[in-house]
Amino acid sequence: MATAVRLDELTRLSVEELSGIGPARARALNALGVETIYDLVTYFPRRYIDRSRQVSIGEAVPGEQVLLVGRVVDARRIPTRGGRVIVEAQLVDASGKITLTFFGQPYRAKQLASIAGEVAVFGRVELFRRRRQMTNPLVDPIGDKTGAIVPLYSLREAAGLNSSDIARAVAQVFSTYSDFVDVLPPSLRDHLGMYDVYQALWQLHFPSNEQARQIARRRVAFDELFLLQVKLAQLRAEREALAVATVHDTHPFGAGEARLVEDFLSRLPFAPTTGQLTAVGEIAADMASEKAMHRLLQGDVGSGKTLVSVLAMLFAVQSGHQAVLVAPTEVLADQHFRSISALLAETKTPDSSTGRLFEGLPRPVTIDILTGSTPAARRRKLLAELADGYLDIVVGTHALFNDELSFASLGLVVVDEQHRFGVEQRSALTDRVTLQQGSSPDTLVMTATPIPRTAAMTVYGDLDVSVIEGLPPGRRSIETRWARTPAEATAAFELLRQQVGQGRQGYVVCPVVEESTKLQVRAVTDEYERLNNAELAGLRLGLVHGRMNSKAKEEVMAAFRSREIDVLVATTVIEVGVDVANATVMIIEDADRFGIAQLHQLRGRVGRGAEQSYCYLLSEAETAVAEARLGALVATEDGFALAEVDLELRGEGTVLGGRQAGRTDLKVASLSRDRELVLEARQHARAIIALDRSLAKHPRLRAMILALFGEDEADFLLRS
Ligand code: ADP
Ligand code: MG
């Protein structure tokens, strides 16, 4: 008897409940990440074949890309002289046969031999020794499934299943239940004008036609984004309801009378940009309120995020509280410590509102640094100074999350990060402090490079966002060139020599070698030696890589800053944050091996002073990806525009971090293609949560959110 079922119930039913799925098949499905019936109905086809477009093998014309369906016979391995293996097989149907040839895929022999039933083969027909063949075609076992549009599921290696097994199991779910209870409030569904969830899921597996599939995809994509946004909105609302935050004196950006920030600004050698002031204003409003701040600060490379974060920290300090700044690496922590110390050098607290030990006396703002390599004695001293309130600001790495740290009064946590690292550690710190002092510190998160708006809304969806628009004035554009030939590469090094001749400095970045850090060190060391004897002979070179201990690294960086070194040869340890205004040339070797965000971040290491700067991307690669990436870098310096290109090229996986696939992943929705859906989903989710935080009035939605984002999954969601 067919009945309606709630989708959250399906998250609790094992696929073994289906007839025809015994332990062996269940195991095979589990290997694909499909454990429950819900997992199964949301295991969407990777592709479809439209059998109305299928060509019979006898009619396949050399030069054309075609879809063929047939049976594989005679699959065998043919060893070549070079020690490689070629796999050859024949594909046959009633009209004829064609040879399939696979290079570099030795597993194919066994795989092809094990297939019972038909396979769909897609590729270009070639003529080789007057025989028709296909080289490395796409092969999908389809079993005995017939019908116009056939779903093809990703099976990975040797799952012991074919696409028709999965299709049959999916179809069985739909014949068992006459309907899936929709979690979208009816008004919202009507407003969006979409398929109901049952129809949408069915059509995504077994589309009647392409148009129906697209409508279905939109609905399923919306659901994915919507459920995620509901959870994020809920997290945000719960956090706001729970903790009372420290109320800061944000003068002159808001209420209060403390004059530290005013004094600091009056000594600043430059005026903050309008973009910086707007962001500071938003931060000030949060910090002055009893609601805990959870804000993401975005800005392009060089937009001056550091200054904005310093002003936020000074709001805390002038209110008698402390601030910490957590950086992802020691190099970066050190860099922040230096630049913030320099910014604060002249500043004295002009009034008695600050500090615990100096009550009533003007004094400098106190700042120190704590990392994993801080010596034990200094660490002990620092911990004591934090606990008794002597220290106003501490910069450091993850060492700052250590349980041993206790604060006189922590008012602000600033996190500078590349991905969403350490969310749990961060909230563990704020939770602990909140318990101790009875009010929650505010949190400001900064990203190293811009991330697209839709991605920010998804990955950082529980945070409010401030964007620093524009760059400080007087920045010249960085001349970016793609050096595609050895002659052009030589010209790049020539220009570097010239610039050094004029008193400037530069960087040469070597790519990360994947295999091992040992090899990586070898590679960069070799390149350093080579440059020393060839292109850059006679210049003073320095070498820095991730395997050096922090003291050695710091010595090289110090020598570079004080201009005892002309050119720094480095791995990407210099990627983030390094700030030497006299450096005007950045040469990136094998530039196609880096991602767009990384290249943009590297380029941002130059162009920090008044001089014209140059960035050379060395790469002879002629791949489409290289064209797209390096072409984009040459075309624009706008980090937000580059981030959009990056998202389109790389897809969501990398944006969401290298997480393992989970139930909460976006399977259908695309952050680049479905931009307006992301906005819509967020808007509707926030509207619902604003009126009904616990979803008491939306019980079905509530059950689904619980099923999808149980405690574990919620943490998972926020982890990188
Ligand atoms: P990012 O946003 O990449 O972290 P930084 O905070 O490192 O940028 O700032 C880049 C450089 O610009 C630093 O040398 C900083 O001192 C300088 N800077 C920041 N704000 C201004 C400003 N308003 N006017 C002039 N220079 C500024
Ligand atoms: Mg920075």
C-alpha cells in the first residue's frame, strides 16, 4: 500500500529495507556513501544518456563524438614495449563492432570483463590502421534498463553495482511511497512556483525531458541551500539569544568617552579610507551593543584589514578589556605583531579608563606575541601578564586557544584565517571566557583573500559581513605579465636585476612539490642555488621555506626587511600577509600550479609602496585551466572578481574546504551558477527564523533540520 512519508523518516531507514538489497549490495552502496533511503533518493545521477540520440555502431562515423550502446567482448591487456599496459576491448551491437582502446587504465581489463549487460560508451570515433576505434571513452554500465532517458550514477571502482541496480532501487522507493511530505511552507512553495519535492526528486532521477530536469534541479538545489540557511540562521539566532556580550566604549565611532582610539587616529601617518571607516563603523555598532559580535571582515589584498582590526582591538582596550589576534601561521603572527606594534608605538592611553595596573596613568598600549615556539619562561611571564591584565593585546597562533590561558577580561577575539579553521577551538575559547567573566567576547573573522558573496553566505553564513570597499589611495596598479617562453622568463629576471639595481627588492616563488616536504625543500633549495649561479648571480639572495624553524625563518625575513637581502627565494610561506613596501617584483615560477586565490595573494606582496611594481607569471603550460587562471590574473587586479572566476573554475568543493562528503554537502546546488537561489534561500530562511527561532510552528522543517544537522553535522558544517 502506497503512503506518504516524511523525508526525515527516510534518514532513519537503512537501504537494506528495500527488497533486492541484501548485505552485499548494501555494502556496495555504503561504499558510495549511501546508507539510508534518504541518501539513496538524494544520490543523483552523474549524467544521463538520451537513448533517442544513440547511434548504432555500424553507423558511427570517424571524426564524430557519439553515444554507442552495446556489449563488451574480448577485453584484454596488451603489454607494450615501454612497460605500459594498453587495454583493448570490442563493443558490439546488432549492426557491427568497434574497438575501444584504453591507455594508462590497466584496471579496465578486469572491470570491462565483469560487466553483465549493456554499457553506454561516449567518445570520438577515430580511424586507426583503417579500423574504427575510440580512445579512452567514457564507459557507463547501464544494465538492462530501457527507456528514453537513462540515469547514469557514479559507481567509482568495483562497487559491484551498475547504474540500473541503483535506478531500480530508487524506483522502488518511489513505488513504495506515494508522496514525500514537503518541508517547505506551502506559501513559500507557491511563491517559488516549483515542483513539489516528490516530483522534483523523481524527475531528477528519471527526467521526462531536459526541461523537466531543469525545473527539478532548481527545486532540489533550493532545498539544499534553504535547509543549510535555516540551520545557519538558527545557529546565529541561538548564539545571540544565549550570551550577553561585553559592551564596549566605541568613541569616536559611537557612544562613550574614552579617548584612546581618537588619540591613535590623530597619530596615524595616513587617513583611513572611506571603506575602512565604514567597516569600523559597523564593527563599532556591534561592539557597543550587548549582542555578541560575530562578524566577517572581507577586503581585497592590501585593502588595509589590519588597521580595521586594530581599531576594533582598541575599542576593547579603551573599554578596559583585552584583545587577541589569532593568525594561521607563525610567519603571519610575527608579521601582525610587528605591524601592529609599529602602529601602536606612539600611542599612549590618554585617560584613566584603560588598564588594570595603571589606573589613572597614561601608559603605552601593551602587546606581546605567543606562538608554539615561544620559550617556556617567556610564555609563563606572558600568561601571568594576561591573567593580571597587564597585557592589552596578544597576537599569536593557535597557541592562544590553549586551555591554560586565562584573561583578566577578554573583550575581543580577532581571527585571521585562510579557511574556516578551528571554529570549535575558537568557540571553546569564547565559551570558556564567557563562563569565567559572565559576558561573551566579540568575534571578528578576517579572510586572507576575498571570497565570493554566495560562498561567504554559505561557508560563513552564520556571520554578519563587512566589506572594505576600495584600496588606500596612491596605489599603482601592478603590471602583471604571463611569461610563456624561456625568453620571456629571462626578461622577467632581467627586470628583477634592474629593479634591484635601483634599490628595490623582489621575490621568486617556487611551487609546492606535492610528494613530500623533503622533496619540496630540495626543490626550492636547488632553485635557490641555480638562480644564485645563473639569472640572479651577484645579487644577495635569501631562502625561506616552511621546513625551516621559526627562528631561522625570522632571521631571513628580518634581513629582507632591513634590505640586507635583495631577493627572497621562497615557497608559499610568504603567501599571506608579508608586508615589505620596498619589494616591487614578484616572480612566480610554474604559475599554473597555483590556484587563483593564491596567485592573487602572492601578487599582493608587491605594490605596497609608491613605486611601480611588477608580477611575472612564469608558465609554459598550454592547458585550458592555465589559460583561464593566468589570463584572469593578467586581466584584473580585483580580488572579488577573481574570486568569482575561481569559484566558477573550481566549483564549490574547494570553497567549502577539503571536507569529506557528508549529508549536508551541496550535491546539486552550485554557488556560482545558482547565485540568486542562494540569496533567495537565505532571505526566506532568515525570515522564518526571525519569527520562529526554534521552528515550533514549522514542525516538519524542524524534524528535517534535526535529521540533517544533528549535533555532529552542525559542527561538521562549520569545520573546514
Ligand atoms: P590586507 O588587507 O591585505 O591585510 P594590510 O592591512 O596589510 O592589508 O595593509 C596593506 C598596507 O596598506 C599596509 O602597509 C598598511 O600600512 C597600508 N595601509 C592601510 N590602510 C591605509 C590607509 N588608509 N592609507 C594608506 N595606507 C594604508
Ligand atoms: Mg593582512
